[in-house]
Amino acid sequence: MNLRKTTATAAAALMLSGTAALAVDELTVAYFLEWPTPNQFAQVEGLYDEALGVRVNWRAFETGVQMSAAMAGGAVQIAFSQGVPPFVIAASAGMDIELVGVAETYDDNDNCVVHASEGITAANASDLEGKRVAVPLGTAAHYGMLRQMEHFGIDTSTLSIVDLSPADGAAAMARGDVAMACGWGGALRRMMEHGDVLMTGAEKREVGIRIFDVISVDSNFAAANPNLIAGFLRVTDDMNTRFATDSEAMLPVIAEAAGMDMESTVATMDAFVFPTIEEQLGPEWLGGSLQAFIKDVADFFVAQGTIDSALDSYEGVVNPSYLQAAADM
């Protein structure tokens, strides 16, 4: 694939459509360090800027909850790879936020690790009751932890839960300060140096625990600049396609952008799946199932006391129109 030709084609499509991108001269995208994805190649090489015709700033965050707060304050217009739970919490609270795409799925890249010194496995998981647990509240890791505890019949009110970012949770586990820590990416790999997971990704899927990240946007900004959003999705998909055949050339750039060594980058990305635009528009994702899934997540959080109430439906905060426009570019 000719990458420059691809981005130039996307840029031409934006200009020919009379894009509202001319109304702004820059935008800011939230992302995670230690979370390597193919689009970071375009981030480093300036391919988003070239295709969209505006300056694209990238701002790193530790959690998706922080991304929502920054978006609510107007500091961020696009959140790339935001967890489903932070999105659900923001949307349920009435924030002007929309889900416009799926970044990646990663059942084995987000999990909870029990310290080896505890001697706790799936067979005696109830021994976690009364223990100290590190988890970033309101995130995919938090949701996954709650669902796993439900599966094992553990009363979470008996846990001493500490709200720590994945990096801080990994450090707490290394010190022996917590019995279990939950997180993702590079931090999860560091946690696993001191223990093991209760459930594998496959085992979580068997009980209905799906872990994936979304691409969310400030709905007001997106409505005013629809082709900027569509163009962003187009370049992101192009990078995913390119990575499938040209990973060797892209990996060093991605690793540097993610702040990781090559070994960790490869290991992390091997556990990712990047759905294509066509797949995202299908029935498993924005074509219907995703809306139902996030409603289930919201209702689960209400039952757990994490949020006060859920929306009657999440159809109104899932907008596939930008993906549809990207597919035509």
C-alpha cells in the first residue's frame, strides 16, 4: 500500500466534500502511553495532519475517565481507545459525547493479577474477600474486575479497593502493598511479573466479559466538523490495514511513540484485534450489538452502585454516520 497516496486521497475527499474542517485549524486527540496501536505511526509521521489539513495535537492520559473530563472541559475533541466503562459513565451523566468507532479488542490485554504470595487462584478465589485491591475506578479494568468478582461470587463490599492508575497499581503490587491489581498494557505486563490472572481472556469471553476500546468524540465538535471525524477514522483504518502487511517497518515508530521497548510492544499488539470499518459497521458492532452491550454495562454499573442511573437506550450516543462517511473516502 502506498501510504502517502492513501492519506492524500483522504485529504482530497475532505476538500471535495466542502469539509467544515476549514472552521478550525487544530484539534486535540487523547491517547494512552504504553498502549501501542498502528495509528501511532500516522501520529508520529504527521499523516493525520496531512490528510485532515489541520494541526493534530496528541495528549496522553492515564485513564479513560481523565479523557472524559478533558473532553468535557473542551481540551480534547477525540478520545482514541477510550474504555467502554468511562464512555458509558460520561454518556449516562448527560455529557456531550458520542461513540463513533471501535479502536481495538483486547480480552487478554486488560486483566486483574493476584500477587503470587497470596496463593489465590480461580479454585479458591473467595479468599480474596477482605484483601486490598488496586484498580482504576470507572475504567474497563474496573468493569472487568467487578464482573470477575460476580462470576466467583465475591462480595466486593468486603474488598478494600484503592483507586490507582495501572502504572501505580503495578508499583503497589511490586512492593507487596496489594493482593490484586488491575490494569492494561505495559502496566499489566509488569503486574504479571509478580503473580497471575484469575481468568484468561478466553475464559472471560465464555462468561460474557467483552473488553474493547472505542473512539469517542465531543458531539458538538463532531457535528460542526463531520469530515474531520470521518477523515480521522479513515486514516486510522488505513494504518490498521498497513500494519497487517508492513508491521516490520512500522513497529519501531509505534514503540517509540508508545514509550515501550520492542519486545513489550510486539507482545502487547499480538493480543489486539483491530476491526475494519466494514466490520465495525456490521451487526456485531455499531450495526446494533454494541448499543445493546453498552446498555448492559450501564445497567450493571447501576446495580453495582457505580452510577446512579442509566439511559433508557444508548442508540442516541452511538453515531455510525462518521464511519459510513469514512468508508466512502
